[in-house]
Amino acid sequence: MVRFFSQKSAARRWLVQFPRAVPLAIFAGIMGVTLMACYAIERVEQRSQVAQLRERAGAIASALERRANANASYLRAGAALFSTLEDSQADHFRRFVSELRLDTDFRGADGIGWAQRVDPAEVPDFDRLVMLEYGEDVHIRPAIGPGQPYAVPVTFLEPDTQRNRRALGFNMYAEPNLRAAMLEAERTARPSASGKVSLRRQGRDSGAGFLIYMPVFESVPGGARLRGFVYSAFVAQDFLASALLIASRGDLGIRLYDETASEERLLASIAPGRPGTLSVREGVTIADHQWVLEVSSARNAVLSPLSVATLLFGLAAASLLALLARMLTQQAKEDGMRLMWFEEQNAIRDSLTRELNHRVKNTLANVLSIVALTRRRASDLDEFAEGLEGRIRALSATHDLLTQSEWGATPVGAVIEAELAPYARDCGPVIAMEGPQIELAPNDALSLGLAIHELATNAAKYGALSQPGGQLSIGWELEEGKARITWVEAGGPPVPAQRNRGFGMDLIEKIVAHELRHPVDLRFDPDGVKCILVVPVREAQAFELRRRF
């Protein structure tokens, strides 16, 4: 039981000491667990999607390879035909292509062509052959360059269109990319695909493509000699689209690359996936040439429905628990403040008792001093009673101000206004008061009020407040942590050079100066009384008895 209550007290202390941190920690903990659960769900979902993408990528890669193998088989058939003919005449080639019926099975290709080997000495024979078959003056371009043993120009190309005729005579062996594919086909005696090339249609760039070559050999003494190539050019975008007729694409993004997956080697793309989507890559072999197939999901990389439901549930639970913790911390804080308030009330009660005793003693001491000085200066009982009553009233007025402020800080202007209120008449002397907001401690306010009363009483009897037209100016300012109050009279009766020392001067220069701990500068100039009082401005903590909650 003791352990239970100690644990409960420790929990309450945590709630009070960290009223914001505890709810935030609870919220963060639950959201952390929720996010981990969402991460695990997303990992499972991602693995499932990757597996599905790999399956679809494999199907598309197989379709591409089947399409390429079907095209290569026609090239093999053409190579077999040309290897049996002594002369590669155009009519044999056209008959062969027409009998293949390629409209359905040869999609994605620009047709089938024959490119024979032409040695440097055979260039004129090639020109006559093309002129005889097509009636056009065609020359090999580019010409056989230094270091090239022969040329492989386009000789026949079906279907016989104006666009295909413009390719006649083009020396494919001069292109490094195409030459590499032809050399590989000659080495392996099998169909070989070139890398990425730029194809042209109707004089315009038709995009990336590739060519597949099948070598044709003829028997010569001592072995076989390359006779030429049966080839076909493919637009990569059309070739990919034709392969997808076999394998359904579905809602996928597909990109084909030549050998490596980079933008400069991109062959074709269909609905490419957006950034952040899942994707897989699959190797594809097209006529002994390597391609890279990239299949990406068309769905954005957003949370799955299960993850969204888990996240919303976790967010709701975390918010409710954090709200509950916040309510508990607020309740614990209020309970702690009530306990502190009761404890402080007891301390205030004790402090008030001690302070009241101290203030009563100070007030009685001031009254006794005033009574003693008044008695010495009074010539009869009426004068004594009148002087004593005025000074007691001055103390009472300042006490009223201190009571209103609960014996806290009292503004300088309020003290001066309270003491000069009886003299502020509509038709009388002009009283001007100006100064900033400066607050004084209770004892200092009492001493200042007594000094202002004596100065006002003297001015009402003999100075600026004794006749109409008199002017009294009171200003105060804050200087180096002290309130400097300046009293200046003008427009009153002339001040005699020789005058008796009165009770007011003694009261100000002895009692007030002693209480304020600064000397009083009191001058009786001929044109009016001038007085400078310096009152210390103390910090509120030095005299405040209580705080407001």
C-alpha cells in the first residue's frame, strides 16, 4: 500500500513538473508505435507489389524476346535463300518477302533488306546493279574509308517505297555501332542486334531504333566468305508496342534501355512511372544484344488503405490519451497552486501581523515627533490643535492611498494630488503637476506626503497659494534610481529676507530628510519658495506583502 501511494505521488510530481512534456511524450510514443506499424505494413505491401511487378516484367521480357525471335527466324530464312542463289537479284528477294506475308507477324519493323558485301574493286558493279534494278543512279555513301576492307551498302529493301529507296547505297559498315553488330553476326553466324541508333522517316527523325543482321556466306576454296547480310530495321517504340499485344501491359509504366539504364540509352517508353513509384528492372536478350526493361507501378507511392486506417486510429488514440494527460496535468497543477496559495496565505498572515506592528510603531513615532515639535512652536492651545490636526490629516490622506494599494507601491503623482486637493480651486492659484509614472514604497510615500503638506500649508499662508494669480509648479523625474521632486512657487507675496524658522522647516529638514535618507534642498528666494526632495525608488520585492493570483 505504501509503494502504491508513493508511485502515485511520483506520477503526480511528474505531471506537475512537466505539464506540457508528459502529454507530448505520450502522444509521441503512441505515434511512434503507429508509424512503426505503418512502416511494417508498407514493407509487406511493397514486397507484394515488387513481386507482382517482377512477374509482369518477366512476362513482358518474354514477349519481347519472342517477338525478336520471330523476326530473327524470318531473317534466317532469308539468309538461307540468299546462300543458295548465285546472284542476289531483286526479283528473288521480292518474291521471298511477298511469300513471307509479314503484315501480321513482322510488326514494329520497317521491312526486310539485303546488304551485300562490296569490296573496293566491286563498287562499279554495285552501282550498275542498283541502276539496273531500280533505274536510279546510286553510289555508296559514305565511301569506303581507309582501314575498311569492304562496304556493306543497302542493296535491296522491301517494301519498295520512296522512303526506303532513299536508303539505297547507305554504307552501314561505316557506322561503328552497326559495324559492331555485323561483325558479331559474322563471328557467331547468328542474328545479332545493334545498339541504339537514330532512324529517319520521310526525312524526319523517327526516334530511337535498332537493326538485326543475319550473315549470308558463300562457299569458296578453303572455307566460307561473307557475302552480305539480310537485315531489318526496327523503331523501338513500335517494336515495344507490338510486343505488348502479346503481353498485356495493364496499368504499368515501361521503359526500354540499351545495355544500361540511363537517359541517353533510352530506347522506348510507354506511360513512364512518376517519380517515387515502385519499379523493377529485368534483363532482356534481343538477338544476342542486352537490353534493360524497367517496369514501374502507375500508382503513386502513397500509403495503402490498411496503413491509412492504422495511422488514423493511432492518431485518434494518441490525441485522446494526450488530451487526458493534459487534463490530469492541469488538475494536478491547480491542486498544487491551491496548496501553495493556502501556505502563502498563512505566511502572509504572519507577515501582515509583523508589518502591522512595525507600521503602527513608525506611525506613532511620527505622531509623537509631530506633537512634540508642534507643542514647542505653538503659542496657545488653538494654534497647537490647528497645526496638529492638519498634519494628522496629511498622514491620514497618505494612509488612504496606501490602503487602496494594499500597502504596495504608490505613485508620486497620487501622493502630491492627495495633499494639494484642498487648494485646487476653480478661481485661485494655478497648480501645474507633471512627471512620469514613478512608484514609491509605503514609508517613503508617507514621508513625501508629510513634506508636501508642510510646503502646501506654508504656501497657503505666506506663498503662492495665499492669493489669486499665484503659480505653483511641481515636477518629478527619475534620476539614477531616485525620484527627484522639484517644488517651485511664483506670483505670491515677496519672501522676506529675514524670517523666523518655522515648524514646517524643522519638520521637513529633520523628520522627512531622516526618513528619506537624503537631505532636503529648501530655499526661500525673494520670488518664491523652491524645494528639491530626493526620494529613493526601491524594488517592489523589498516592501510588497502579497502577490495576486
